[in-house]
Amino acid sequence: MHAQGSTKVALYGLGHLRDDLLTRALERKELTVGFPDNDTNSWFNVLAVHQNRAKTAAGSAGAVKEMLLPTQMDVVVWGHERECTLARGQDALEDKQKTDFSVLQPGATVATDLTEAEAAPKH
């Protein structure tokens, strides 16, 4: 338990790249994260990404898989996807054993398609 005011938060953002290029870079370990210090456990690490997510992009071989993202993260905020999976947290991951972080996927703020995912409440 941290005393009030002692929590250290590190925010990381990843600008949108073509899904296949980012997936290849992650698979080849070409993407590195510069952490504030060697003790990543003393920081609460949050990564924001705006990519197609492999679990929802049927037929998209290049969509990004959660298990390829840096494992030191505590939370990944996943943009771009239309469906809101915010309430499911770890349950929204394809393979919970390969990641230690939670994924928050708030979904689109405005419905643009007449699909079930678009009709669900957004957060």
C-alpha cells in the first residue's frame, strides 16, 4: 500500500502504425520501452495504443496481439476498437496466462455502424 502522494505513474503512448508493421516490430523485439528507472515495480505503468486488436479483427493477420506488448505494463488502454470491453478487464484478453496487465477498451464514443458492439453502452 502506498502512502498518499507516493504513487508513481509512468504513461506511455504508441502512435498508430500499420498493424502488420507494429506486429512484426513487436515479434522481432525491435520496439523497446524506456522505463524511468530499473525498478519497474515501483511504478504504475500505463500504455495507450490505438490499433486493431487481434481478438476482434477477424481475418486481419496483422492485428496486434496483447501478448506481444511490453509485459511490464499494469494497464493497457486500447483505442480504435468500437466495442467496449472496459468492464471485463483481464477477461477480455485472449490468453490471460501470457500477460500480467489489464486491458481497458472503452470503445467508440459515437456509434457509426448498426452493429451489436456499437449499440452497447460506452465508457
